[in-house]
Amino acid sequence: MSDRPVDYLKEVPLFSSFSKKQLKSVVKTAKEKEFEEGDTIVREGEATKVGFYLILDGQVEVKRGDKSLAKLGSGQFFGEMAVLDEKPRSADVIAITDTKCLLLTNWDFKALIKTYPEMAMNVISELASRLRQTSQALTK
């Protein structure tokens, strides 16, 4: 595996304070998965043990019903809410190109927060930002 996942993780607010060694540990814990264009990666209302997705290659669309909430590409991520509260998914995420993601399970993500408590504040900050963006998208 190249250093690209480590470089992408460094840009993710949740992991931005991590050292290179810590980031490599995260990547080592995670799994890679590929999705074809048109695949539904997560479905609104679905409960799953895989929480956090980091897009390594490709592009996805986040949708609720027929409304597009966001398009995300390489280096961006989704699923941080489900990994924390273990509630069903709040939106569909569909691959709009062939896409490769790095996946972290709920238990791996929680173990990281216990190991690196500073990550909790990064998570809170990112969730607040995402909530603000979603609220704005839904009121347009």
C-alpha cells in the first residue's frame, strides 16, 4: 500500500493532529474496498458495523431521497456519524464513478478515540460543520 492513504488521512480533520506513525497505524487497521459506478455504498436507514469511509479514488454522491446533499471525491470521507452513534444511516451514498475506499469499523474507530483522546474534539468540530452544511442544503 502506498503512502497516499496516509497523506489523505492527514488532511481529514479527524486525523489532522496525528503523527505519521499514528496515521500508518490507522491505515493498517482499515480495509480497502472497491465499488463500481452506480453501486450504493450505504443506504439511508441501514445499520452497519462499518462506519468511516475515506475515499481513495473516485467520486460519490450523498443523497436523501431525490435530493443531492453533497458530492465527495478523493481524500474526502463520510460515515463518521454512524460510527459514533451506531444509528441507521442518515443518507444514501452512491458511487458515481468507480470508487475505492478505506473503511474503518465502528469498534476500530472507537478504539482510536480511546487511544487518541484529542481525536474526540476533531470529531465534534467536523460533525458540527457537516450538520451546518446539511441544514443549508435542505433549506435551499
